[in-house]
Amino acid sequence: MSSSDWLRTFLDEVQLPDFYDAFKNVLQVTQLQHFDFVRKADLHRIGLSTPAIGRIKEVIKIHRENAGLLRKPRKKHHHRLSFGVPLLHLLRYGPPRDAPILSTLDESTSLRRCYSDVTHAVATSPSPFSSVMDPLPPCQLIRLEDVNLHKENNGHLGSGSFGVVRRGDWKTPSGETLPVALKILRRSKTDDAADFFSTVLSEVMLMQSVSHPNLVRIYGIIPLNPLVIVTELAPLGSLLTALRAHSRRLNLCSGSCVVEGRPATAFSVDVLWDMGIQLARGMAHLAACHLIHRDLAARNVLLFSAPSGVTVKIGDFGLLRRGSVMDEDRSGGSSVEPRVPGCVYVGVGKQKIPFAWSPPEAIQGRRFSQASDVWSWGVTVWEVWSGGAEPWSGLSSDAVLAELRAGRRLAWPRTTCPRRLYQLLLATWRYSPVHRPSFEYLVERLDKIRPMEVIAKQNFDEADRMDVVTGDRILVIEGRAENFWWRGQNRRTGEIASFPREIVRLQRHLQGQDISRPIENSFVHVGHHGFEGKAWGHVDRIDP
């Protein structure tokens, strides 16, 4: 019997023939063994009710008994798992390899065998995480004895509903010791242990399947209870924390100071600009891999030092998903630039989403795509230029949706953000997904319109204006050729203020935007005079 015939027969047996396309094309289940890797959440996602799932479980059990696939239950070994249990002890035991929808993994059961089963499942069988992509690579297992946890006073990096993050050192198989961050996950009592482990493992393998300078590197997991994800350590912490410390500094000074006992990082305008480009590059790589982040925000971006300045890396892939390739609705017109068919992921149920960073289609319909990530990128860049301010502060998801439908958007942070950058952010917040630019376009555009640098030709010292010394290099935030006053940041002092255009000279050749417009009614077309002596009009009235 072919796989498609088996699936039709099975669905007829459970009185669910109308779900044939959903099982075959969405879950990609066509054989009995494929149900080993199907979870209840997957079945609910395609519209099955709880009674229908119950019928499926009973019939699968019968099929397994007939095929001789069920094993005798093993004796359970009860032991408490802690951060100090040797890893080799955990490797002794493993749960029966039954389908997750047919059994529940006991917390006290070793996770090592579960890891092996789920790795095999995700790598070799269809799943919602890899419906349109190649199989995922196996996850790196890290031995507990190879990790040294730092002491409590300086080892705690953060905490949240997911668990805690600690600092540590990992001795790699090659003998090298790397500083790492250990994300110790906390499982809710309502979460099924097998489903929780499978979800986390799928997340880790997705994260390990991509590599980019602007994406946080995932080294692997320590298969304990609780689970531990091992990532590269960000010595400068989160972008949001640094931005808020930075915003407390008057005039964005370039010197060093201390905020809440920690050194505050001062960012110049060009550094902030490069952050936006780096974030767009990292997201462009995810988009090229058909991955949708769904939770891009300054809180999920980490800072790293680099010889050329500051490097930002996107992390926290807890909502990362692989989308299904499909054509998006283009009835609204053309996009900012030609777009390939998008990858779309539709969320399940009442899953919480970061609504202040999400577009209308995600808030209302749980519909995520590369275009929704572009929207989130715009909000994240707005955070960068507003000193880590909270978007739509104090508003509920319904209130935010009402604001967006009314055409209102986040306000322009005029103090530091150039006008042309804000215009680009507005393009990322267009209501229709197909009208938003792609990440490739954003990278190219940002590189073209980056703030220019000018050099002071003379000293300037005036109240409420920029203090300028001859030779100072100034980054221009706002300034047109026809305007007397320009606004910028002095690289020497970090001060952001206005200065007269006439005291600076450009470092590049003149462009169209550098030529001032004529004063109204001052330009009169009176005649022409050619090189060969030909003339027409009133040549005598042409100014010498």
C-alpha cells in the first residue's frame, strides 16, 4: 500500500477524511511512523478537536500493536536531576521511543534518550519547523563537566519568565576555553515535558542551522533537567540596557561615566547608524534561509566589541520559525522594490506576541512573514535612535491596533534621528505587508544615505549652539544647502547641536542636494549665449 493510500485509509477509519490535505501538506504525515513526531499542538493547529485527537490516539495504538511497534514498558528510574549531576549518569537511562501524543515523558526520566529521538525526528522527518527546508543539522551536546559556572556575585547575567542566564566557561573538544552564557530554562508545570524538550531542541537546531556575524552563535545544549542552552557571551550586555544608559548622558558625551555602577557606553551618530545596517544584514540572512524571527527588539539584541567599533547580534530565537513559501496578496499594488514570494507563518491559538513591535496582520491574525520582521526592524531602529524608549508605552494591544489603523505611527525622534532615516522607518511601517521594503533594500539604502561628515574651517562659539574648533569633524544629522543652520554631532565632544553651514567644508564632491535652491523670483530666464557666438534672447541682461 502506498503512503497516500495508507493515509486515506487511516483518516477514513477515524472519520476524518476531510483532513487529508492538512496531514499530507501541512504536517507532512503520510505513514504510521511519522506520528512519532506529531504533538497535540500540531493537531490542534490544523483544526482538530480534542475528541478527534482522542480517536487518532486510540487508532494509532491499535496500528502499533498490530505492527509490533509497541515495547514493553521499562522500569522507571526515579532520580532528581540537578545542575551538579554527572552527565554520564544521565546517559544510562532513556524513555521508550513512543509517540509524544501517546505518552507523557516523566520529569524524572533522563532527557538524553529523548534528545536522541527528537534529533532524529527533526532531522529525518517532516515537521512544522522544516516543512520547506532541508533537514536540520544535529544539535551539539555539551558535557556538564566541561562547563565551569561562575560564582553568584558576578555570574548572574539576567532572568525572566524563561529562567535565568548565568556566565560560565566552556572547555571545547579542541581544548580551547570559551566564555559562554548559560540559559537555564524553566518549564511551566502545565507544559508537557516531551513537548517542551522537542520545542526547545527544534529552536536550538534552527539557531545552529544559520551562521552570520550579526546573529548570536549557539554552541549547543547540556541535556539536563532543567535544560541549558550554551551561547556565546556578549561582554557588553543587551542593546536595550546600553541604549537607556546612553540616553541618560547629557549631549551624548563621548567621555566615559558610570551609570548604576556600570560604565555607560556613548554611541556616536554613525555608530547608531551602523547598528541599523547590521541588524538589517542579520535579518536579511534569516530571510534568505526562510526563517521568521517574530521577536526582533532591542531587548533581544546583544552588544559585542570589535576592532572597527561595536557589533550587534540578534539573539533570543524563542519565536523563530521556518515559514511556508507562498505568494502574498499583491492586490494593493507594487512594493518598494520587486519581491520574491514571501515566507509566511501563522501562529496558533492565543500565543503571546510582542504587539508593540508587531504589524497589524500579526496583532490581529497572528500572521507573520518577512514583511512583519521588517516592521519589527523599524521599531527596533526607532528604539536605537530614541535612547531605548518603549514603543507605544502604556497602550494595550487593542489600543495599538487602533492607532495603526488610524494611520498613526511612532513619533520622529528629532534630537538625533536624521529625517531621511525616519522616512525609511515610515516605509517599514506601511499597513500593507507587500508595500514594505525588503531587508536587502534596507541595507543598500542605508549605506547610500548615511550621514555625511564635514570639517570645521574656523572656530565657532555661540550660546545654545555647537562649540566648534577649527578642524573638528562634524556628522550632519539635518542640513540642506539652502539652510543657514545645520544640525549635527561633533566627533570631538559628542555634542549634538546646530552650527552655521558656512563654517564647514565638505569631504566629498558636491552633489545635487548640496546646491541651494534659488530664492523665489530671483531667477529669471532672459537669454542664452553659445560657445560659437550664437545667441538668442536678451543677452545684454545676463549677469556677468
